[in-house]
Amino acid sequence: MAEAPFFSVVIPTFNRADLITNTLRSVQAQTFRDFEVVVVDDGSTDDTEGVVRAFGDPGIRYHLKVHGERGAARNAGARLARGRYINFLDSDDLLYPHHLATAAAFIATHDEPEVCHFAFDVRDASLRVVQGPRAFTGTLNDQLVFGNSLSFNAAFVRRDIALRHPFSEDPDLTGEDWHLWLRLGARYPLRHAGTVTSSLVNHGARSVLTLSRDVLVTRVSRLLDCLFDDDEVKRRYGRYERRMRAAVFCYLALHLALGRLSQRDAVRYLARAVATWPAIVVTRDFLGALKRLALSLGPVR
């Protein structure tokens, strides 16, 4: 059997045949070559399999599973991965060529950390950079109380840690990535470097933007229900509960406005955010949600 690679890039995907080509090409362009790619197809009904297999790359392993949402697909990829570290990459996002090389150098000089995270930028559907990296103050562990401003595309999790702490597979949960960040942040230092190594691509077909109003509210409500279902999370972050719940209400208001699902509900959830933690009004996330609401089109309904 071939020696295990240093990195496993795990790519969960569902009906992204039109987008995954650019994602895979960005992985193939890595300057650090000791890696494998594990594509976990979460029951796609388009030609995702044909697109992936057309690469003819023995370093790309394709695995088809029954549809079970992103958390289940990521966990399946972690179980299939052979690398020392796992990088979870969404199938509509992109890596810069130095992504893996930067991580390898960081890991070598930081005593094989459980988790490390790098900076990322945001691109629009035409791949223009529209937002630079967010500046973090303090530790990433502390940053989590303001909501999920991190990205698993930009993160590397040691495989033993990823297997010990899997993603929630609850299909009615949105924010499963923040849910896992909190569990990891309650237990391990989240190492961080400011080098931009990946891009999140905003496009109209992103999964959270295709949900109905009722489904989105239900899934975010589920996140609120399970936010502190882990004793270590409660111990580490419990005193910030009001702040964190306010951040969730801002998230919901933002996506109601982005999807033009209900301006009235967006206003209502912004008001709930303020009532829960009044200081939310000076945060970037609140102001961003307020701006998006102001820009949304159509009459209040």
C-alpha cells in the first residue's frame, strides 16, 4: 500500500457539476504535492460523477453516498481520508496554489496543532474579490462568541481530532460548521495565521440561499436549541450565551434579507438580536445585516 499522504482534501458535494471543476483545478494547482483528494458525492442527481471522473486523476477518489446533508458527507470523507491532516473544502470554493504549502510550513513550526486556520477572501459569481480577509483580534477561540466568521475551507484539522469530533449529522441543523467550531474551540487552541490561502465564492445557488423561509427559520431554531448541548462548550462559552444567540438572530435576519424571503421577519429578528444583547448594534454582522435589509427590493410583506 502506498504511503499515506500528509493532507487529505475532503470535498463534500451535492449537484455541483457546474462548479466543482474550478474547485478541483484549484486543488490540482497546489505547489505542495503530498496530498489526496476525497470527493464525497452526497447523492447528486446531476453529472457530478462524470465531471469528477473526467479528470482521470488517480489522486482524486470519488465516493457516492445516499443523500444526508453536508455534515454526514464531511464525516464520511473524514473516515475515508488517509492523510495526517484533513482540509474540508466546499465544492464551489477555491484554493490559492500556496494553500497546502502554507499549512505544511505552519504545522511543522507549531508542533502539529490539533487545528489551524488561515485567512480567506470572498469572491462574487464572476470570481472578482469583493471582500478581503477579516481582521481578528485576540484568539480564534474567543472570536467564536461573535458568531461563525471562520471557514472550514481555510482550516486544517488533524485526522484523529476530526474523527473524535465529527460534524453533527442532524439534517434540520444549519450552522453545523459553527457548532463544530465551538466544540473544538472549547477543547483545543485554534491556531491562526493571517496569510490568505483560499476564497469563498458567493453565488446565487449557495445552499443557504436556496432554502424557503420556513426551512431556514426551522434550521436556525434548531441551531439555537443545540448551541450549548456539549458540556465543554457550556463551560467555556456559557457566559457569552446572550451575545451568541444575538449573533444567530443577526445571521437569520441577514439570510432572510439576502434571499428576499421576508423583510418583515428580517426586521423582527434584528430586533430580537438587539433585545437579546443590545451591544450587537455596533458589530460588523449587525450593521451588515441592516445594510442588506435596506438594499433588499420590494415592499415589506
